[in-house]
Amino acid sequence: MTREHNEFDRLLHAVWGRLGGGMSPAALMLAWSDWAIHFATQPGRGAGLALHQALPCADPRAHDPRLTADDWAAWPFCVYRDAFEAAGRRLLELVRDVPGVDRHHGQLVAFTMRQWLEMVSPANFPATNPQVLKKTAATGGMNLLTGAAQGAEAIFRGAIGAPAVGAEAFRPGHEVALTPGKVIMRNELVELIQYAPSTPTVHAEPVLVISAWIMKYYVLDLSPHNSLIRYLVGQGHTVFAVSWKNPGACDAGFGMDDYLRLGIRASLDAVEAVLPGRRVHAVGYCLGGTLMAIAAAAMARDRDDRLASLSLLAAQTDFTEPGEIGLFIDESQLAFLEDIMAYQGFLGAAQMAAAFQSLRPGELVWAPLVRTWLLGERPALNDLMAWNADGTRMPYRMHADYLRSLFLDNALAEGHYLVDGRPVSLGDIDVPVFLLGTRTDHVAPWRSVYKFSLLCDADVSFVLTEGGHNAGIVSEPGHAHRGYRMLRRRRHGAYVAPDEFLDASSEVEGSWWPAFQQWLAAHSGPRRRPPAMGAPRRGLAPLCEAPGTYVLMR
């Protein structure tokens, strides 16, 4: 095939990807063909399902939780609701668990059916939504005019890549990412921030925070009251944090090996220059945790003993059950996605956001659209929402490596992931591990996070906290409706299954942050004077004030 033909195919796939939200049409057709062939050869199953009738009006199932509000109990809205719920149950019964259908295909068919049901919910249409009708009557239709103006503004901002309305109130270095510190190292991929001490003495071992490069690092340093980094500094820890560059098309060649070399290894070298001979508490969140686990395994293999402990926050290392995000990962989908990324040089933030929004479309897509377009409301952004809108790009080679090696091949858990040309094993890790999952995480389901304890015999303390992938992490002391469970499995102790963990652990009210800080302190040496900022004599003179420059890149 000529280069011109290859480029044309990539251009075509890039166009399809924009129109279809990044989903491969071939993957969808394969899944639905598999279902249709097997369903057509089992007429008895369809006939049996046809005998089932709708449930009564008083007992709706929450395909769409919005339909459980009191407004939906009145006629004719309960009729709309019950017809929708009955049809939804029947359609999902038709597509689920058809014998002979490939498991992945069956999950993808059910997923796309749920997407369609979320779209046609009566809550999404002004004529069938009682709340919209009430608001329209009360305002004389002004809510629809206001909503149209707000919707048009949102479309325009999205088209030009502008941030969401209200995001300007949460600027890094002004309203968020305010913990004092300095950038002491910068390379092609990261800036390393050293935070200024706020206590007379500090714990001996520093903390190195590796966030996910899928978003900006400052989810761990939001407003002063809910910044995990500021909290740890205030408890006497010397904290360093990696701020990843927002890559562009020219960075398409960055791979997982570059993220490991320029991100984690370069940062560990810099921390060692500032604090020679001190072991490091490594903390990785989401993809940063997965990469940190890879680095820890490679360090253990190579007899590099610079780690004092390893903390993995909502980070997967075994990808056999990654949740619904796994629906986007198969050979057909990856080939399609790789062509899109090869043409662009990266996966755009909007494309990544669309994939995650599709996992909970009712909550993340349709409910906001109804509020904005039909009710004419514009809920104010908070710091976490503004951060979530401040997305980053994913370089082509890295994201392709990550999806194929880890998600599709599960190479890390199976012991054939290569670092420097040799495989690494999580079983080699022998430092204490703090492992955290969040109960309603749809990105890194807690049972998937928990599988690390199957792969490593180190001393593991597992914490399950309330909240989702981001909100469960941003869970400062005093945060309402927060609690956690914690259980320790000592080194080489017997495996405790997830359900056994739930039975053996007790619910603790409040934030998990104090428990984490106490765990870090328990694995630290005596307190001493704070270190200097940077290491000018070793080539690490402070470059600028935190939060640095990479976090500002769009």
C-alpha cells in the first residue's frame, strides 16, 4: 500500500471518528451482527420474552433516575415514564445474555442499547418533561430562549476550544493550584514542583506525587481547603509533584518508555539531588499510579531501593475487568483509534471526554443539556468541575502503547510488560503499599484496583472510600457524606477476596486523608529540618514559582 493510500485511510477514519465519537463502525457492526445471527437462530427465546408484560406504573425502574422525581407520578407523565421503562426493560432483555454471542460483543450491544435509551428518555423532551413544562408556563417561555442562547454559546466555545463558562474563576496559580512551591526541574515532558515547607520540622522521607497525564495535575492541589498536596505539606511532609506537559502533534512520538524515563525516573533523580540518600514515598493517581507501579516493579527488578513506600490511588494494574471503558478496547477499535491518533498526532481532550461521558450519559450528557437548553439554568462551576473541563491531549504513541499493552494484552499483570527490553513483575515489589479504590468509580472500578493484592505479596493496606474516580480522591476532612473502610494484609499474608474485605473491614466516618497521612508517617523516619528549595549546586536551581508553565498549556 502506498503512503498516499494509508494517509487517505487515516483521514477517512479521523472524519468517522469525529462523527461517531471515536467509536469504530466496524466494531459496532461486528458486535450487532454477532448478536443478530445468534438471536435469529433462537426464536424460542424471543417468543418467551414476548410473554413478559410491563411492570405497573407505581414501581418504575430507574433506567433514568430523573424519572423517579415526584413530578413524574402525575398523569400523563407516569404513562410516558412507564411506557419508556417497560420498553427499555424489554429491549435490554432482548440484547442481554444471548447464548453463543461473544462476551465483549454482547456487552457492546447492551452498552449501545443503553446509550439509545438514555437519548430517548422522556426527560429529554420539552413536551414530555413536567419540569420543563412548568418552567415554560411560569416564565412565559423565557427559559427556552435563555436555554437556546446558552446552548449556542456552549457550541461556539467548544468549536474554538474555549473553556466552559465560569472556568475563568478557577485559574491555576490564582484561584486553584495555590500551594507555595517552585519548579526545580523541567524537561521535554514534565515540570517537577517542590513545595515549600510550612512546619518547623518535616518527616525524613519526601513524597513524590505522580498524577495522571490525562488531565492537569492540580486535581490534587485544587482550592486551599481541598488540596491533598497542601494537606500533606501542612502535616510535615516534603512534597514534590510532577506536572505533565500538554502534548501537541509534534509530541506524537512520546511513548510509555518516555513517560517512565522523563517523568518518573527524572523526577526521582531530581528528588535524590535535593535529598541525597533519602528514600521516597511514591504516590501515583490513576494512570500515574499505573506508571508508578511499572516503575516500582522495574526498580525492584534492578535492585534500586530508593522507594520507601508505594501508594496507588484509583490505579489499575490488572485490566481483565476495567469496567465499561473496556468496551472501547478491542482489535477493531484500537486499529481505528490508532489511525485517528496517527493522523492528528494525539487524542484530543474532547474525544477523551466524550468517551468517559458515554459511560454515564444520563448524568453527564443529557441532564446537563436539559438544564442548559430547556430549563434555561446554568449551574455554577466549582473547582473540581472547572478542573475537569481543563483537559489535555494524549500523544499517539503513548496512548496506543498504553491501550494495546495494558488494556488489550494485560501485559503488566501477566508478567510480559517490557521495561528497558526486559519484563517486569509486580510480584517483585517489596515495599509497603497503600492501595485505594473509590466505591462508585466508573473509570477504575474498585474491584479492579483491588486486584493488585493478587499480584503482589508486599504489605498492603487497602482503603475503599465513598465517591467516584475524582470526587472520592478530593475528599478533605470535613467533607460531607464521606467515609471509608481500611484493612491491612501483612507481607505474604493470605489473600482476602473483595467480598471478604467488605465483611472484615469496618466503616469509618470522614475523610481517608488523615489515615493516609498517618500511614505515611508510620513508614517515615524521625523528623528533621526542612530541605532547601532545589539543589543549585547539582543543576536544580528553582526555575519559577509553582504551579509552573506546563499546567497553563492549552
